[in-house]
Amino acid sequence: MNDLSPHPATSPLAHEVERRRTFAIISHPDAGKTTLTEKLLLFGGAIQLAGQVKAKADRRNTRSDWMSIERERGISVVTSVMTFEHGGLVFNLLDTPGHEDFSEDTYRTLTAVDSAVMVIDAAKGIEARTRKLFEVCRLRDIPIITFINKMDREGRDPFELLDEIEKTLALATVPMTWPIGRGRDFAGTYDFAARHVRLVDRDEDAVPMAADDVAGIARIAPRLDAAATAEELSLVQEACGDFNLRAFREGHLTPVFFGSAIKNFGVGDLLKGLGDHAPAPRDQAASSRVVHATEDRLSAFVFKIQANMDPNHRDRIAFARLCSGKLTRGMRVKLMRTGKSMSLNAPQFFFAQDRALAEEAYAGDVVGIPNHGALRIGDTLTENEDITFLGVPSFAPEILRRVRLPDAMKAKKLKDALQDLAEEGVVQSFRPRDGSPALVGVVGALQLDVLQNRLEAEYGLEIRFEPSEFALARWISAENRADLDKFVAANAFSIADDLDGDPVFMAKSAFDLRYRGEQAPAIRFADIKDVKRG
């Protein structure tokens, strides 16, 4: 067997890869994503008491929301990575930003997962943010497990929620569990495959029961109409059909679980569903071939950069998804973008801010690689094979602002800080060629708040934003270099360089952009830029 061949399923490497489940949690803000994350970690043994991550100041850093602005506003604006073991499996949970202003960060995160959990508020159903994130998952063929949350509160009829999922997302649904009662009368859930009931107040002890057992339902939920509940369970079982693993893996079907994350109910069933049905690390398409997860040689790509997670150390961590092979601490790998070799002396596993050295890791794992600016989003790491994974796009910003410094003596420090934060993907930074102050571009206004917060807290820089005369930014290119140079020279006061030194045209309006395009037909104006992983 050559070292490009996948290992047989019985090999130690293949066994370790098969144990991995790498998934993201997607939802609309306030659907309960952060609470569900905490309870999944509770089941995984990563925390001892539900709620202690909020109650104890000395354990605050075990929360996935670690930035001060997140704690103040009760939202997630960065992606956290948490690794834990449960039931003989290794789970890599990527907690995505819940706010729409951070859609780019979420998109990058979804390039690094093999499945996703979609959290839906039982009272609100499918919301705008959920729909957008689902479409990204569909583009990447990511299978989705659905968790309908807050069943202990008054909400919509479960049949109505399933119908909305099917019609809005064009996704077949198969309930794996079904709520017994709603709101104040929510007593538990029925598991169709296991043929048992879990009760809210006795989640650990499943009660064997047939779906049509009227007497049994009357015993466990005396406040409900037992006959009507049994009839509903039988109807669901007959109407919704059986779970089809292939349809789920292909993205055509979603298994649905019901529960209440705040009550820590239904989370165990969801975790078991992830273990039983979510795919192990999948093959990854590269520029020249398909990379199999169980190949000998290591390959990985960087999907996120995060600096200063530990305020006591000005650290810089690159989050890398391993695509194939095995990582061993101290091994040397090739950084495809530069062609240089680098040593992985201190790769790390994460539980939010808590860290542990990763002595070894396998395809599907997400590791943090400390570095001093050598790694960027989209970079490919290999064991000397010249391959590049598909690109992670950058999107044209929707808001442009000038950054002003009251203290001009700190201009160099600001330049370096914006470079750091642009490499992380916090904002896009543009350097006007006419020497005027830096421009930053963001998708939404909250990103400006985060930028201002971090510049002050981490770099000691007080800045203010001023309106820009420009409204749009577009990357420019041309088949003929002379055409590009001519356009740049003619529009010198509207040209800036992005983080990679690529030219960007700054337009004052949509009309201005159309006019310049008509005047220079040889120039291509792009609102998406592909970042090559190599």
C-alpha cells in the first residue's frame, strides 16, 4: 500500500478517524445555542455542574463566549472550538457566531465541519438567520440534525414546525423523539426507535413503553389526555416513516429531536443521535485529487485565526482542521503558501479558553497552532505533498469607515493592530494608495464595536470611526496587466490594497461603480475573492 491510499477500516488510524464527529451548532440568535453548547459539554464530562460556567467567576473562561463584549451583550461573536469524549467517541464542537454581522466567520467555520446541529425555538420556528445558515450548509452538502428547543415553554404545534422545515428548507423530516405534552404540561419525549419514554424529571431512567400504551401514558403524564397522546404518537410513527441514513448523509433528510436545553432535557438523545448517525471525517476535495481522511500523510487547512484569547499572553492561535493522517507533536509540516517547513511543537486542543497540549491528533480533529503571524486563514499544511484545498472566499464589505487616531504618535501601532485583526478575519483592512487614513470594511455595525473594543482592550488604542466617502469595495483584475495598470493610474484616489496587497477599487455609489465599469470594459470587478489554501 502506498502512503496515498486510505487505510482499511480495521487499521488503528482508521479506527481513530472513525471515532471523530466534528460538528457545528447553527441557529438564530436567542434560540438557545449557547445553553445547548453548555449542556452538551456537561454530558461530555467537560464541566461538572450545569450553570457553574456562569456562576463562578474563576471558571468564567470555560464558557464558549470569552470576549468581554460577548459577556456584556449576551451574544456570540467569535467561533469557539471545544473537544470532548463521550461514549467512546471524540466530539469536536465548533460553536459558531450567532449574530448575522459575523457571517463570514460562520461560513469559514462551516468549511471545517462534517455535520451541523440546527437549533430551532419551538415558539418561533424557522427564522431568517437559520435559513441563511442552512443554505450555506446545503451548498457544502453538510448533513443536519435538528433540535427543537424550549418545549417546556408555550410554543407552536410540533406538526406545524415539521411542516415549516419541510416547506421552507425543502428538507424531509423524521422525528426521532416526540414531545409528550407541551409548555407547562411537557412531561417528556417518546423515542420511536428505542420504544421508551424519557421524563423531564427522570431523564436518566428511560421507561419502556409502546407508542399506543394508553395506560402507561396515563401513569407518567396524568395531566394529559392519554388516549389522544397515544393516538398522536401512533400517527407520527405511521406518517413520518423510518429514518434513512443515506438520505441524511446526502443532505435530503433531517432527524428531529425535541427537548429543553435549559432543563438539560433531550440533550443526551441528541448527543447519541450525533454519535450514531453523523458522519465520521469525510473526504476533502483538493486542487489535484480527493484527500481521504484515513491516508497516512497529514494534511490540514487553517479556517480561523484568533489572537489574545489569553489576556495574560499576547498569543496568536491558528485553528486548523485535520483532513487526513495523524498529527504528532513536534512533527514538521510544509506551509504550502510559502513553501517553507514549520515545526508543530505545541499543537493544542481547546475547551473554549482552556487548553491542553495535543500529543497526537487525527483527521477530523481541530487543533490550535501557536504562531507569530506565519499562518493565515486558508493556509494548507501537508507532509511535503503539493496540494491545495478549495478556497475560502472573502466577501465585499457592506460598511466602510475611516479609522482616526487622536494620538498620531500611535499610527505605527494602529497599522500593526489592523494587520493582526484583518488576518484574524475580524475586519477587512484597506490601505489607500494615496496615503490617506486606513479604511476598514465590515458586514455589519456590530463588527465595528468589536474592533473598537479589541483595539482598546488589547492594544491600548482609542480610535474613532468617521464616515467614508466610499460606499462599495470591489477587487479588480484584468487579463492584460497593462489594462489594470492603466485603470489604477487613472483612478489613483480610489484605489486601495487589501491585506494580501491585491488592488481594490473604492466606489462612491452603485452608479459610480457601474459607470467606471462601462468606461473600462477590460476590468473585472469582483465582490467575492477566493482565498487559496496553499
